[in-house]
Amino acid sequence: MEALLTEGGTILAAFWMTVRLAAVSALGSLVLGTLLTAMRVAPLASLRATATVYVTVARNTPLTLVLLFTGLGIGANLGLELSDDIATNNFWLAVIGLTAYTSAFVCEALRSGLNTVPVGQAEAARSLGLGFVRTLALITLPQAFRAVVAPLGSILIALTKNTTIALVVGVAEASVRMRELIETYGDQVIEIFLGFAAGFVLLCLPMGLLFGWLSKRMAVAR
């Protein structure tokens, strides 16, 4: 317990980094995942094929490899610099990796939501003169989002826990700080582990409750 009390400020800073990493990556994943969903159901075969290959590869590639690719491949070998500050640069490289990985799962969740929308609604929209993009944006996607609130919440919780792998890029989030504390306070391993586990529970449990409530609140009666 002494370690948790003594290092309370640095522990909170580490969890704040976890929250920032999860929030920015979630926003990016939602945008990219929505775009991939549109490509998956697009009338052009080339767009459907591109999105299908991307989603299949991303979902079946370990996240560790994705982050190693963004950190070592894009960052070190290709020399991509998103900031002059090393810590900030590593943060954005981690965001790229987490977004590229998580967006594939967002895409599949949204695509399953699209399958719950009656086909007749899209046909009615087309009969009114709406094109593919407007039909998707105004008719089908809004209903798809309402249908998959709970799955999207599960993806967000998984993303929050996946931020612990960002250590391979050099981001000092919560798991990195936990390892450092264990090395410094070797006689308090159990207390440190339980403290950090409680921190992740406090992050993830409210999200699960919130999305569960939203799922019931926004449920569409068919």
C-alpha cells in the first residue's frame, strides 16, 4: 500500500495517459470503421474487396504486431515524425496502430447492425431518388448505430484494455508504470497489482453500465 500512496501522482498520470490513448483511438476507430462499413456495402466491387481484405487481415493480426509495425516500421524505419517530442510522437504512433486494429471490429459490428435494417427501407429511399451515400447516411447507418450500441461498448472496453500493449511503442501508460513500481517495490507486488487492477475496473465498469443502459434506451422495436 505504501507504493500506491507514495506514487499516487504518477499512477494517476499513467491512467490519464491510458484514458487519452483510449479516447483518441476510439474516435479514430469509429470514423475509420464507419468508412470501412460503407466500403463493405458499396455497389463497387473494388471497394468491397479492399475493405474485406483490410478487415480480414486486421482482425487476424495480433495487436502486438500491429503496434510493432507502427512503432518500428513506420516510426523508426520510415522516419515518420508526428511531433518533435518523442513521447508525443510515440503517443500518436500508438493511436495509429490501435485505430487501424480496432476499426476492423467496429466495421464488423456496424455491418451486423446494417443487416438488422429492413431491405425495404433502402429500396424506398432509392425510389425517392436518394443515392447510395445519402441512403447510407440518412436511413440505414443511423439505425445500424442504434442496433449495435452494446457491441460498440464492448469494443471500447476491449480497446481500453488493449492500451496496455502500447508499451511496445514506448507510451508510458498504466501497465508501464505498474511494471516500474513492481521493480522498485518488489515486496509489494500483490498490492500494486490489485491497485492497478482496481483502476482498470473503475475505467471499464462504468462504460459497460453506460452502454448497457444506452442499448436498452435506444433499442428499436421491430
